[in-house]
Amino acid sequence: MDHSPGQPRISVICPTYNRSRPILHTLASVSAQTVTDWEMLVVSDGSTDDTDACVREAALADPRIRLLRAERHGHPSGPRNLGLAEARGEVVAYLDHDDRWRPDHLAVVLSLIDAGAELVATGFELQDPQGRATAVSRPYEMCWHPEFQLLGVVFEPSRVAHRRGLAERVGGWRAGAGLEDWDLWLRMTDAGARFATAAERTTVLLDDAGTRRHRIPARHWLPLAAFDDPRAAHTMLERLRSGHAESALTAAQAADTAEWLARLTADPEFTRPTDWAGDPVPELAEARRAAAGAERWPELAVVRERGAAGARPRFLLAQPVRCADGRHADRIAALLRHTQPRLFALLDAIAAESAAPAPAVAR
């Protein structure tokens, strides 16, 4: 895409609602960028406090900042789509109103774009509301593959930029219960886009339990086994929670994960951060092992399957999964069955044992 004279190279889209004066810190982090060829579109989602006045104040000091006033959507996707419609830059970057950028963020973004990337992400530091660091990204966490994208939320909007037009080609931002960023990045991936990443921590994200991300409910389920009789499902649940075959399950999952990561890292679509030359496999494997945790089944539950009308009901032993829709949940379940064959073979065996009739008692 050619960069036309008189147009900014980068459009920064920032949805906001009733942020008031704290938004000035976010805006100041953009004004402080070492790259100066940008515009910032702050889309106020029907704010009822002084947020709009604060943005106008910042725009007087830096005319590259522009306020767009929207009717209330109650969700950041609508304002982001309005920002996309107004964007003039060849690159679109996102910044949430409670996050900030280090001064070199846009420089790192453009280095990836100029190397040929269409979709990019950078590392981060988490800070609590008092400004104390609570966590940082590690280089291996910036590794990317389409299967990683399907299985989990990988990059928050404030860490992502893409060439203009990519979001619109896949349908733009969608509203919903949450995880709209995961939904959009996945649709981009399905359309053939591939992330390029940098390990450098150029974003500062707010770490606050009150943010919307922490309130997203689990609306879908990942089935581990299906039963005609709910009693069999509860039997398997109790077996797993009591530690039945735990060592065998742990060994199976470790072997499956090692095989899966070996396959992914040999795949040309596997992305390592451009500024890191380490070996991601040991750390990725350890992260997967730690994610399983000592309590493997804390949220496991027996739920009734949503079958066709008139069909005989079945009962699932399942884990909740937080994703955008049921189709996505089905894709996660299918991929896990494919990538964890040893684990699911053991689970299938435990399910068969749980469904077997109790032996007759001799009299």
C-alpha cells in the first residue's frame, strides 16, 4: 500500500468511555512516540463525563489527536469499527484507553511491517493501578502459530497493528460477551494472515481485576466424554477429581505436548520473535505443563448436551471454555483431540470404565 503525501502513515484507534483525565496518560504515550507520522482517533462511546473535554484538551496541544463522538454501543467493537472507517493511515494500531505505549512502540511496529508483515504484535509489561509492575511477557510467549491462535487468547489489542483493510476484509470487529480480539485475530488467521512478533516490551497494560476481560463468562464447553446416563458422567467426574490414573494422564499429556510442539516448531508457519534467537520448546512445554497444574479438573462439570429436538439427551463431562462462539469451541475440541491422542485415549478408557455396569454381587 502506497503512503500518500499529506496522509499519516499510522492510524491509532482508541475506544473510550467515561475515562476522564486518566486518558491523558494514554494520549501522552502516543504523543511521545519516536515515530511522528501518525493520527490518533479517540472514539468516545457516548461518554457522559468529561472524557470528551479531556481529549479535546489533548488535541489542542497535539492536533494529530482527533475526537470522534459516537452513540453509546456499550462495547468497544462498535467504536473500533467507526475508527477503521475514518482511518487514513496505511497501518492501523490499537490502544485501549487504560493502556500506554513505550516511546518506541510504533517504531517496532513499523520495523515488522516494513519487513513484509501484514499483522504484528509486541511484548508487554503489566502494571497495577498504582503503576507497579506485576508481570512481563517472556520471549517464548511471543511465538505464534495458527494452532496457538485457535487454542487461546494470545495478544491484547494494544499490542497489535495491521495493514489497513485487513480487518474489514474479514468482517471487522464483532460485538459479543467478550474476547472480540481473539475472534478477530482468528478470522484474520483463517483468511491467511500471519503474525510477525517482537519480544521487546513496548506496551504497558493495565492489570486490574475490575477490567472487562476479567468478567467474561464461560459460555461454552469442551467435552472430555459423553454418556447416555448422567450417573456414569458423575462417576467419571469423581474418579478424575480423586486422582484416578493421574500419573498416567500427566505422562500422556507430556508426551503429546512434546510431539505437538516438535511438529509446530518445524512448520514454516511457526513464528519466533524477530529479536530473539532462543529455543522456545522447553519453555513452551513447561508452560503447558504448569497450565495443567496440580488440580487438573477444578472446573470440570456434568452438563446436558444441546442436541436436536426430540433426540435422546446425552450428558457431557466437560470443561468450560471462554471463546466467542460455539463453532470456535467445537474447533478447539477437535484440535485437542487431534493433538492430544494419548491423553484422550486414556480419558476414553476411563469413560468406558465409568459407564460399565457394576458387577453382580454373588449371594
